[in-house]
Amino acid sequence: MSSAGTQAARSKEDNVLSLDIAAAETASHGAEVMAQDQSISESLLDLILTSLDTDKAEDIVQIDLRGRSSMGDFMVICSGRSTRQVAAISEKLVERIKETYGFTAKIEGKDTGDWVLIDTGDVVVHVFRPEVRDFYQLEKMWMPARSEASHA
């Protein structure tokens, strides 16, 4: 092989090596970002669960959506005893999220107080009056399916 051919082959190998290094760095950065996002969503979940407990929400259920849905990492479902308590639980939760993380979560249904949805992006929270929660049975839709063997 001529020296020009050898140089071209080395140049091609160097380019391939550079691309491999760049791809590895990108993958590493992507894994770091995912881990950081995971940490934030878990931290947000902890704040939400603490807030709901502090405000005396009842029957708190946490559902892990990671790998099952792109709408968020977690879903939390709970009940308040009355429309007033449902609205108060929801309002305090949104305030605590804003104080801690600096963003305003989207909230729907606070005015009626039967079913309030709070969307933080990573965690979706549903606060129901017990009768409304029983009617929709939302957690049955999202809880992990039981295996056929466990039904026998």
C-alpha cells in the first residue's frame, strides 16, 4: 500500500474513533440527564406524598408509570372527605410545589372540588371525593396487572 493509501486508511480510522468517542460521550450525557430527571421526579413524588399526608388526604395510592406511559413517571391518587377538603389539599400542594421547585403545576377541577387533577409533568395527582373515586375506579386502570396464576 502506498503512503497516501496508508495515510487515508489512518485518517478513516481516526474519524471512526472520533465518532465512537463522541457517541459514547453523548450516551453518557444522556444517561446522566435521565438519572437526574429520575432523581427530580422521585424528589417531587416525595414532596407530593408528604404534602398529601400533612393535609390529611385519605387512601393515598402511588403508581409507578415509568416504562408504561409517556405522560409521567408517577401517578398519585387520593381522597378528601369533602369538596372543601379536596380543593384545600390541591391548593396547598400546588403552593408547596411552587415554593420548592419554582414552577406552577397545572390544575383542573379545583372549583367544583369533586375531582382535581394536578399535572406537574413528572407526577400526575388525582384528588377525589370518595364517591367520585369509587365511581371512576381510576387506580384499577393503572395498577399493575395480576398474573393469571394469582387469580386461581
